[in-house]
Amino acid sequence: MIDLEGGGRIFLDVTDCQPDDVHPGLDVELTFRRIHGGGGYNNYYWKCRPNSASTDTASTDTASGGTGTPIETRQA
Amino acid sequence: MTEPRSRAWAARPSASTGRPGRPTCWPTRASEAFADAGVEPSDVDAIWVGSLYPFTGLSGGMAVDALKLFGKPATHVENFCASGLDAFRNACYAVAAGICDVALACGVEKILDQSASGLPLDVLGAHPVMGSVSAPAVFALAATRAMDEWGWTREDLAAVAVKNHDNGADHPKAHFRRQVSVDQVLGSPCLAWPLGRLDACGVSDGAAAAVITRPDLARDLPHKDDFPWVKAVQLSVHTGWPVYKSDFDYLGFPATRQAARQAYEEAGITDPRSEIGLAEVHDCFTITELLNIGDLGLCDQPEAAAFVNDGRANFDGEIPINASGGLKSFGHPIGATGCRMIYEVTRQLQERADGRQVKDASFGLAHNLGGQGSAVAVTILGANDTGP
């Protein structure tokens, strides 16, 4: 579960890290990913990942993430 | 609200795998309740039945058809996992208001032939791409939070499962009557870390029923000397989606604290830790029981793991928690669970428990936590000698 900057919460998969990296209070940012696909169609949704080292968290299409309690990475 | 209170007795739980179609054990449970209460089915003035899933049944029609009480006023109550205690609450109000002389509160659920490997998730409002967050996932977050905040361990959670299965092994009506060890709990397949399969209650079919009436009528019935009193029936619905509120910290559930506060006030209980003789709490997951103990004010929240580990929650401990075996041993036929707890608390207070008997209890508490902590019901029954 992620607390978003500016308010609101969302359940998201955590990605681009190892399970042991995930803990309450982890700083994360949103990232838009392909979740699954089939029959020539792909379905996309957000995931989150540990904040990249860059201090520039502005992104062209998604809001920055905040700290929160990340959920377990879902098995594909 | 003041006395006189109505009372409840003769609830009959069962956990059985039925055949597809109409719940099959419910009519038997109701018959047993009527027989124990000393009333005829035709004496029932109104029925409340708690169940969650549409495939279990719809409308009061599910009650009159199953119980062959055609034409009776019958209401289907749904409040997530608090459906059973909420059905009981409504039935108690009808009797206390003088509208009904005799009311039937029951709960039922039939899940096992739905071919879902856990709880069918459609009730959680699935996102078309993301899907639903499962029940284990939601409570797993509470577990990781508690581990981070208070240093609770998987072994602490496992202690709850060991205790409850130990209690349930002695209960003839439990679904799962096998003890488990800490190693078995820790080694069970992972559902949502840190919760493994044995951290979770089972999916079960079942039904339970309770007959409620007024004191003056009860005094002419078989249980005239040992009927329990309904001391408090409280419900608190926090929000449909507690975990999305930005002030929800996963370290307990506000709805439980509120319902408990209201219940203790209604029952005139000023010191739950010394006055509550036993508690059936909603152990859908091991972590949930631990958080419940604190939320119900039975110990300080961070101490709940120690409370269980020290044996204080054992059936012969300071405050027996789930002496029946709880949802862990009975499984969770969702609508039925609340009424099963009424059954258990009733029989404990009457000193005729089927399984392990708790000694010298004056007040028994039953607690359901519905959804993600959305709807919480807390009911308190008092032994016969606690009446006015």
C-alpha cells in the first residue's frame, strides 16, 4: 500500500528490487508497466519502485510516489 | 438503553462440506436450536439470517425456504464477516423493542463448491487490470507493520495458530480438529508473506442458529435457570475501505476499538481485563487475533504477542481467547461465524461447553471483524446470575 504525495493511497506491486529491499517507510516512485497480455493485447497499470537516486522526481505523465507500506511483489 | 435484556441460547454451529445447492446443515442447526430452547418453529415471530455471498442465498427467501417457515418475516443481513453478529443484533432489537416474543438469529455460508482456492474475491471490487487484493494480502500488510513497529515475529503469529488448533482439536463441532506445531505453521505454503496457509483460517461451509426471547418468557422454558443475558450488541462501521484512509496505520482497527468501547459502556463493564471471562475474537488470520486482543482493550496493543506466548490467552489462562478453537479450527463460513460465536459463548456461560470449558466466566465477548476492518460487531453475553 503506497501513500501518495498529495494524498490518497493505492495498492501497487513493487518492482525493480529484491523482496528484502521492501520495508515500511520505503521511498518509492510510480512507474507505468505492462501487467499482462494475451491475444495481441497488452494491459498496463502502475507499479512502484524504490526512488531512483536522482532528486528530480518530476515526471511527464505520472505523479511522484511517497513513502508507505509496499505490498509483496506478485508472482508473474 | 437499559434492561430488561433479551437473551440468547441454543445456537448450533456446524462445519460440514455440503452438496452444491441449498445449505444442507442449516435446517438441522435450527431444529436443534428450537429443541434446546424449548420452542416450536411456529413460535418464531421473525428471522434474521446473516450471509455474505449471493451464491449462498438471497433475500429472506433463503431463510423461509431452508427452514420451511413460509410467510414469516425474514431478513437477510449482510455486513461482510460481521453478518452473523449483526443478524443477532437485529433479532435482539426486535425482542427488546417488544415487537417479537421469539426471534431467530442465524448465519449460514456455502462456499466450498464454488471452486475458488480461497475466498472468492468478487466482493472486493476488482480492478480490471490490477485485480483484487486478497484477504491474506491485506492482513499481511498489518503483519509486516506490526513486525516493523513492535518486533513481532512469524513465531509470534504461529503461536496463535498453535493455540487455536489445540483448542479446536477438543471441540467436536470444529472443522479442523488437528493440532499443529510452530514448525508446521512456519513451513506451510506462503499465501502473502509473512502469512502462510496455517496463518489463515480455512474456507468452510456451515450454519449456526440462536433463539432469543424476553426474560419473562424465558422463565417458562427449559433453560430458565441458566439462560444467558444479552448485555451488549454493538456495531461500528468505519468505512467500506479502511485501508485506503490515509490515517489508517495497520496497527489495529478503529472499528473494533469503537465497537468495543460502545459494548463495554452498554454492558456496564469498566475493566474488561478483569471482567471479561472469555472472548471469541475474529481470528481470520493469526495477526488479526493479535491485533484484536489489543483493540478490544484486553491488553496493551504491543503486548498482544507476549500475551499469547505466555499462555495468558489459553483456555485456562487469564482471558481465554478463542477457547473454542476460533475461526482457525472452525473455518469461516462467513455469515455463520458470528452466530457460532454466540453459540460458543452461550454454552461456555452455561458451563456446558462442547470442547474446553472455561471456568467461572461471568461475561463472554464475541467479536467479528468484517472486510478490511470495515464493519465490526462486538456482542457481550452475561451468565444467568448477572441478570437484574
